[in-house]
Amino acid sequence: MSELLEKILSKNNMNTAYKRVCSNKGAGGVDGVSVEDLGDYIKENWDSIRNQIRSREYKPQPVRRVEIPKPNGGVRKLGIPTVMDRIG
């Protein structure tokens, strides 16, 4: 299992995930970190996040709930994860 985890956490795989999240854009989650802020956030916090994932202590943040109006007058409930949780 640790071999698979190391492949997931590899620089190449994480860069691919980062680029995908950035290309999808979208709103930030409950932590207030936007897609534009993600690169700096990762640079400052990656060692800690990686260690938490390796030690099975990483906990995704709660999902931010929003309601999107539907054309028929109803609303669609949408959950927005943090941009960091979208990478993982």
C-alpha cells in the first residue's frame, strides 16, 4: 500500500492534479483558498500535508454548500470542496 501512496504523492502526479484543478477553475471551499492562491498555499504547506497523508492523519475540510437556481424556479444544492482537497 505504501508503494501506491508514494506514486500518488509523486511530484509528477501531484503536478498533473494541480494543473487539472487550475484548468477547471471554480470557487474556493470553506478555507477561503482560491485556485489563484493554490500554488502559494502548496509551497507553504506541502511538507505538512504530505506527512499527514502518509501517516493517515489528513482530514479533508468540510464541503461548502451553495444553492444554484434552476430554470424552473427551484434550486440545486452543490457542494464545493477546498481546492487542496480537489487535488487529492
